[in-house]
Amino acid sequence: MRSEFDDIRAHITAEPPRPGELLELAHSLLDDLEQLRTREAILRSHYLALLTAARATVAADAAGQPAPLTFLQHELAEHGQLPDGEQAQRILSDAVAAQAMLAHLDEPAPRRSRTARGPRCGGVSRSLRG
């Protein structure tokens, strides 16, 4: 994908300068795509670090390490996400609510009952004139 961006940028840059919004738009879109790609790479990096810390925490707990949360605490603190005492209850209640919602995702949606709701308009039959 990176080479595609480079090819597009080279093609646009090779064009003789001419007035018009299309060339400016192409430059702008290409810049946006590159910025989004960089942001995605950063987010993937953060996700991988958090996943690694979570797995190390579970492994340390399973191995009977004296402080298994160290890995996860370090990663959360590194990003300013380590909760203080005030936030703890809110975070716990949010986590419980999220788990409850996730548990219900696999359930089929409840069907609506088809009870009479009162008078309905049956419509009028019309034919097209030819």
C-alpha cells in the first residue's frame, strides 16, 4: 500500500502545475491517507503493547509470581490510564455493564408481538391511466 501512495504522489507531482481544485484535492486526500495510515500504525502498536502486558500479567499469575499485575500496571501508567481510587468504582461498573451487553449480543432480537394497534388505513386501490 505504501508503494501505491508513492506512485500516486509521484504521478501527481509530475503533472505540470495548473490551476484547479482536482489536483489540490488529490494532494489533500493523499496527505489524509498517509496521516490515517500513520495513526493506524500507532494504534496497532499501543494495542500490541497492551495485549502483551495483559498476557504477561495472566502468565505471571498462573506461574505464581508475587506481583503479577506489574506488567499491566506499568503499561497503563505509561499512557496515563492507571485509575485512581475515585475512578475505580466507575470503571468497574462500566466493565460489568459492558460484559452484560456483550453476553446478550449473541441472543436473537426479541420479536415484536403482532397485536392489534387500533384502526389502520387499508389504502385505496388505484390504476394508472394509459
